[in-house]
Amino acid sequence: MQIKKRLGLCFSALLIILLAGIVVKNVLLKEATVNPIVENEDGTKQLVFDAKLTRLDESTTTFKEYNGKVLIVNFWASWCGPCQEEASELRDFYNNKSENVELLAINATSHDSSENAMEFQDTYNLNFPIFLDLDGTLQKSFGIMAYPTTFIFDSKGILKYTIKGSINQKELNDYIDKLY
């Protein structure tokens, strides 16, 4: 009977240590991840420039690299038909945009793959910055429900427009013109 009690106590202790370790890991991981969107007191949504971005080559940067510019953030997936249709529109927009505007494309890598994202870039000859959302954190933070979804932020990082579905060059320019 003593052996069963000791085994039970040891098992319980191990279980508690394991659960405590999981909680600590989750707390530390949560602190290391910066939510890219916050809500201001006035109800507007603000881009957090310290949020991490992962490039196609898996090197990292932050939104801070694009601070001071009108920022267009497009979420897409390689298997998405409307994303394929809008790819050439985004490429043409990027090639003709003004210097104070930046287009960032974020691949839904947690539902796609980095290999597919690179192939998509080559297929459509895309020359704008493409980032990977390896674990779905960015999609979750931005509240992505469907692809493509595009967000337009003013030069201070305030969210001005959310476009669900594909967008073309003329529509992007119209949205940007409304900001000035």
C-alpha cells in the first residue's frame, strides 16, 4: 500500500511540475509576441510598429522599417483564386506607387507553405515585400476570416480601411487619395 501511495504522490508531483512548466512557457511566449494591432481610447485601431515580421528567407524585421509611410498590408494564400487574380494588380500598383506608400504581402503560411509563397512570388513576378505568418499569429491579430484581406494604414499607423476580397490598382489608388 505504501508503494502505491508513493507512486501516486510522485505521479501527482510530476503532473503539477509539467502543468506549471506549460503555464510558464505560455506566459513567456505571450510576452515575447507583440500584438501588431491595438485599439486606441478613441476606438481607432493602431499598428504596433514593434511587431515582428518574417521575410521569405525567414530573416526578421518589424513594421518599424515602414514607419512614416502609408502602409498597405495584404493577407493572401497561394491556393486562393482571388489572391491569384489580384497578384498582377498588386504588382502593377507597387511598380507605380509613390515613395510614401508601401505594400506588404503576408502569406497565410500556417495554412499554406513558404515554398508555395516563393513559387507564387516567382510565378507572378512580385517585387514587393512578402512575409510569412508561420504560426498564424498575424492573421489572428488582424482578425483574418478570408483571403485576400487588405488593410490600409495612414502614415501614423492608424487603420483607415479594411477591404475583404480582391482589390485592384485603381481601387488602391482611390483609397490612398482619400487619405490626403
